[in-house]
Amino acid sequence: MRLLCCTTSLLLLLSWPDCPVPCCRVSGGELFDRIVEKGFYTERDASRLIFQVLDAVKYLHDLGIVHRDLKPENLLYYNLDEDSKIMISDFGLSKMEDPGSVLSTACGTPGYVAPEVLAQKPYSKAVDCWSIGVIAYILLCGYPPFYDENDAKLFEQILKAEYEFDSPYWDDISDSAKDFIRHLMEKDPEKRFTCEQALQHPWIAGDTALDKNIHQSVSEQIKKNFAKSKWKQAFNATAVVRHMRKLQLGTSQEGQGPTASHGELLTPAAGGPVAGCCCRDCCVEPGPEMSPRLSPQL
């Protein structure tokens, strides 16, 4: 069974780190690093990046797969070429959205997780679209829409969907880009754009993305805001429930899938089909449950 290797615009990493096939080697580096290294970066560049992500995530959603941990650190360049494709990695928290099943396990990465996940409500693939909205926001200003050193306060911001397009960082960004983000970072998942709808937005499909160089501002903010390791860390259901209790919210647990005990972090299974390649000879079709095993938290 072989599936999920290449789409027309983006490669999906679904194999293991020691895969012997040469094309499995990803050498282009992380998204943020490439942006910082550029001397010229525009809103149109961000639009092209988000187009690739949307195209690939739509492919996943059409197959019934919810990634549940989309973030810039999981977007890698295949090689060092200027026009290299972006690759989505780390499917350790991914899960099939089977008919009749309910997704409700709180998982993801602080700052990118959708409000309905933190509210411990049943959720759908719309959580990935929220995360893409957060990524698009960051690509245009270099800092996250939600941030607080205190996780409970951070989650409270996200639950209320409280974010701003702050001056002066957003003064040179088009209204079309802001409208695009609002449709993805919509609190109500029923009103939130799907990948298909987002791909049809003028900022992606049209010519409304501006060509003004925003590299200096964006790169400075990326270097300032993303040295903090907590933005790179996934969290488990137990940690979220603990925070939600502080916010006096009810808790629930997904009917199927792994459960986490205190002090454990959901991570990719060793040797399993999680991350590493783009080739048909070593990619496998995901089973009903794609969540990883548990390992000690560092």
C-alpha cells in the first residue's frame, strides 16, 4: 500500500528517517531560515508559500486525514534551489477523520491550535485551516497572532480569537491579505474557510498580493520571536486539560486513540511511517489511527 507522497505543488513526508532511497533526503532547511536568509521577500512570496500548503492540506483532507500540528517548523524545503518545493512533515499527531468517529483529543502546538480544540469540543479538519491562517499571519509580519508566557492566558486569547493587525507591522500589508487571514482564523469552524475556499480567494488565486519588499521587518520579527522553544513544542491532552481546568472549562476525551499519562509527550513512533521521504517506494497508506506512541517528555 503506497499513498501520500507527491501532490502537484508540494511533497508530503510520510516515511521513516533512515529510509535508504536517495530522494528521501531533505536538504533545503526550514521555512523561517530561508525567509531570514533572503534579501528580498514580499507578500506575493508569502501567498505562493501558502498556496502550496493549502494545496497539500486539501489533498490530505480529501483523503480524510487531519494533520493536527501544522506549523512553520513542519514546513521544510526539499532542496536548496530557489524554486524548491515545500514539504509537510511530522504526521505524528495526524488522524483519519472516519465517518461516525469524533475527534476531540486536545493536541497540537501552543499558538497554532484552533479554539474548538482548546474548548474540548469535537472538531474536524477545520482545525488545520485555522493553523494555516496562523502561519499566513506570521509569514506577513514575523510574529504570532497570540502570545503569552502563561499558557492559560495564551489559550484564553485563542479561545476568544483575539488578534490584531498591529501598526506599523501591518501598515504595508494589503486588505486582501488581512481578509484572507480573517476567513481562516474564524472562531466558528462552520464559518471558517475550507482549503478549497481559501484556494479561490483573490489573495491566492488572483493578483491582490503586493510586491513590496517586507523582508527587513518580517525577518527581524522572526528572529526576535521564534527563538523561544515553546512555540516549537507539541503538547498532549493531559497538559491541555490541566490548563483548561484553570480556565474552568469542561474536559472530554477522544473516544479512540492513545491516551497520555502525566509527564508524557506525543512523539513520532520510532521507525514508523512518519517523516522522511517523497518517494512511492517507501511511502505507506495511513491506517485508521495515525497517532504515535508515547515517549518520556524531555
